Amino acid sequence: MDSLLITGGNRLKGTISVNGSKNAALPIMAASILTEGETVLKGVPQLEDIRHLSALLEKLGVNVSRDEKGGLHLKVEDEMNCHAEYELVRKMRASVCVMGPLLAKRRRAQVSLPGGCNIGDRPVDLHIQGFQCLGAESDLVGGDIHLKAKKLKGTEMFLGGPFGSTVLGTANVLMAATLAEGTTVIESAACEPEVIDLANYLNACGARIVGQGTPRITVEGVKELHGCEHTVIPDRIEAGTFMMAAAITNGDVIINNCRLDHLMAVVDRLRAVGVNVERKGDGVQVSSSRRLEPVSVTTQPYPGFPTDLQAQIMALLCLADGNSIITEKIFPDRFVHVAELNRMGARLRKEGPTVIVEGVKNLVGAPVMASDLRASAALVVAGLVAKGKTKVSRVYHIDRGYERIEQRLATLGAEIQRVPE
Ligand code: EPU
């Protein structure tokens, strides 16, 4: 397992480009199961999670290949296998997004139930509830969800849960509804840009979806979907992570291929902290040269502050001049980074779903380890400014969501290298 060795203290300066969104690409790749023709996806990053889903799709009869320009080609060749096994689902929870497409296209799905993970419980009850509303039968046997339906029928449904809307649940039900008979209305649908991108892809394949990006999505079922060429949206979480990295190092960084309209809650909090964030063409310039103000941050479904940037802004607020309060409203246990940041000299106190961040003058390099993708990113962000050397182990978590992070940060002047173990 590789580690990242970071020597903190360098101001990040220069230009960096954001990759296509992992969380947009994953459900779109799964949606190719629904289609007859070939899908060509542009901008899909080279990440572990993408490789895991590609492997699962191959098992499910989808031919997946990359062309020389990086385009990802997906084409269904065999519809026999409908079983997503534990071995693959265990590696990546987003594998559950094959449920909706398998059910709609092949009328049956057997998908291993993902367990919890390091960010807390990850139930799929709302996904199943949505499928049942469409007329599917479901059963839990040996840890696998079995779904079947002679046909799916459009209906009105409410898909909100105790923590609000569900991103992959909305994606799953949306995908299933494209081939259902009649009209489906999903109330309390997730409004995340990744759901909009999925709906746009499906529409380009011949689906009839309106309302994506609002809490009410309406789907007019169609008989079949064809392939299409689609470019995935830029990764707003990667962009936000680079923003935090620029801010914490008092840097001056231009982040290209960045949809500022997808990041307004983040920009709002960064400006409140005292960071300059200005639009620059299709990108954004982030600079900071003054003290950091303490702020309150509450994670919420889109367009609120994303839970996937909670750990990274916590790293930044460790150095604010006063006490900040961070409340996690999506995954109340998503705090594995707290103890690790404290090892680097942070003063963080967790009280239920809230962390009180007492600002300190410096962070100090230390060997740290994180067992979640975004938590690991936060440790890298902290390492960039910490005095001395920080060794972040278990880098495979970062590799799940950030492509060659060390090489890209190094182009901005960070002293960071990968150390094989
Ligand atoms: N929830 C339920 N029942 C369900 C589904 C979800 O109660 O059936 C709850 C969850 O426990 C959570 C809340 O609803 O409290 C929201 O979870 P959601 O379903 O929206 O999460 P997800 O779709 O499984 C995606 C991203 C996550 C991101 C969340 C929230 C992908 C592949 N994953 O997960 O991304 O944190 O939405 O925005 O899109 C990451 O990239 O690091 C990551 C974890």
C-alpha cells in the first residue's frame, strides 16, 4: 500500500485543471445497461472506482474499453448475468447503481447488499422502496437483494428519507423509470448536478425526463434507449478540494474546467473565511493572503454545502483565528479524519454530529492514516501547510477519487511524493 509523503509550507501557485466527475460518471456507466447501442463517455477520470465499476459491468455483459483519446466505450453484448457479487460491491458501494438498469432492462437483478462503510450506515431502503413503487418484487437472500418484475409501471412516489433526498437512490429509480410503462413522478428527488448529468445522458439516449435539478423529476417511459456520446460534468468535489488546498497554503491558483455554479455554497463559506474566489473564464481563481476567519458550516443536500467537502474545509478551519463549528447533516458519523487531524496538532472536539474547531497557529506533520476517500484528501490538504513531514498512508482511498493527486499538486509547487510500501 503506497503512502504520500508531504513536506508542508509551500504556497501553491499556478494553474490546475479539474477532471470529469467520478460521481457523475459512475451512474452513467451503469445506465449504459439500459441501452441498445454504444455509449461513448468523454472526460471519465482514470480512477480506482471507475475501474471497479468497469470490472462489474464486464461481468454483467457490458464491453468496456478506452480509446486512445481516453473516451470510455460501453456496449452491452450479453444480457444473461444479472448478479452483482459481494466481491465487487464490497469494494465500491456505488455498484448498487446497477440495480435500476438491470431491473428495467433485464427484469431481474441480484445485487449484494453493501454493508456500512467508514462514513457510517449506508442503507438502500429508499432505492428498494422506489423499485417497489414501480411494481418490482424484492427479497433479501443471503445478503443479496433480489429484484424482479414482469413489467415496471410508472407511478407517483416520494423518495425522501430521514436525511433528505438520496443521490444514488434517485439515480437508480430514475434509470428504472426510463423504460417503465407510463409516467413516473419522483418527489423529493436529489437535485445534485450528478443527477442532472445522468438525466441529460439518458435524454440523449432517447429517454423523456424533465425536472432534473429540481425536487420533482417526471419520467415518461419509452420502449427502448439507444447509445450516445456524452461528456461528463467537471468534478465539483475535486475542484472544491483544490480550492481548500489553495486557501490553506495562502496560495494563488487558477482552477480550470470548474463549474462555479455547482459550488456556490462552498464559495460562500470560503469567502466568509476570507478567501478570494473569482470567476476566470471556464474556471476560477482562488487566492488567500490574509488571516482566516472562523465560520459555521453545515452540510446539506445540494445546493447546500456538500458532505464530500466537509473534511477538507475542516482542515482549513483548523488554522482559522477563532472557533468554527461544523455540523454534518448527511452522514452524522463521517468524522474519521477528526482524530487524525488532532494528531497533527488540530484542536477538534466532536459532539454528536458536530465538531468544534478551535483554531490553532500551526499544524505539525505526522504519520496519519485515513480510511475514507474525502478524509484522506483532508489529510493531504492539512499536510500541505503542516510544519515538517506528513506521511498519509493507505493512499488507495485517495486513488479511488483523485487521479494522480501527488503529480497534479506538485505542478502547483507542493512538495509531495508517492512512496511505495
Ligand atoms: N439514505 C437512506 N436510505 C437510502 C439511501 C440513503 O436513508 O436508501 C441516507 C444516507 O444514509 C444518507 C443520506 O440518505 O444519510 C444521503 O445519502 P445518499 O443516498 O444521497 O448517498 P449516496 O447516493 O450513497 C452519493 C455519493 C457520495 C456522497 C453522497 C451525498 C456517489 C457514488 N456517492 O452517495 O459520495 O457523499 O451521495 O452527497 O455518488 C464520495 O464521493 O466520497 C462519496 C461518499
